Amino acid sequence: MAKSIVGPVINTRGMVYAPAEKYGVMFLFARLLDEMGFVIEEIVPNMPRVVARRQIKEGLEKTELAFAFNSSEARGDGYLNGSDILICWQDDWGDCPCEVIELRSRLMKTVSPARRASDKIFGKAHTSDVAGASKSETQESVPVGDDESDEELQKKFNQTIKEIDDKIKNLF
């Protein structure tokens, strides 16, 4: 079996883990389209690009989107030609010539008990190595309760799973 590497647990819109490369960023963005106010008109073949429209005050504005895991990957010759917005998991460029939308900061604001338990099991390196965050950033954005025992975390995790199961059962 091939080695499987995933990003940190995000549990959002049908994705368990954060993207680990630019096509994962594209997929995650597609899952977030509605709440971000975009509609897709065209997927550009052989490139991580799409032509989209987004709601502005005057109406729907046409915009071309490029995708990268880290924004600095788009520094290459021609990568951003014609792009209005760069969609990335992590913005590590700083002075990108176009607008940058960082998905990581949108999704990593809250930490569920399940995510804390996952980070406790896999360690902070699991989150920081794949997401591209430094250890200090990870410690700030993923506060693992050091005062909680593994048993307490496991109970919270199991309770969260039970609540999710109950909600699903009530749908049918």
C-alpha cells in the first residue's frame, strides 16, 4: 500500500483532513463556494485555475482564480498571469501581487474535542508538518488541553461521536 499523508483534522464539508497539496485546496474551495459567495463558470484545463464570479455591491464580478497549497508556490513565471485571486491553504508570500484568500485561517479558528483528541494522539507535529505552520502557530491555533488526561479526551471524543450519530439518526 502506498504511503498516505494527510493534513490536520478539519472535519468540514465532507473533508476529514485539510488539503496536503494544491488540488486538495481546489476541492476544499469547491466545498466552500456558497458561503464564500463564488459561482464557477469554467474550469481551465491542465492548470489549477477557474473562472468564477463573486457577489459584489454592483452585481456579479468576473474573476480568475489560481490555486496553490502555499501562496509562495505561485511565484513561478506565469503562474499568476491573468489571475485576480490566489486561493491557498496557507499564505506565506506576504506581498503577492493579487488578492490572496487563505483557507487555513478560515477553518482553523475553532477546535473541537475530536480535533483536540486527534492532535493529542498524532501530536502537534502532525498538524504543523502538513499544514505548513510553525510549532508556535500550531500551539496557538490548536490548544491541546495538557491538563486533560487521555481518558477525559477519549470520553469527550466518544461523546461528540455519539452526538453526531444521534443527529444523523434523527434525520431519517
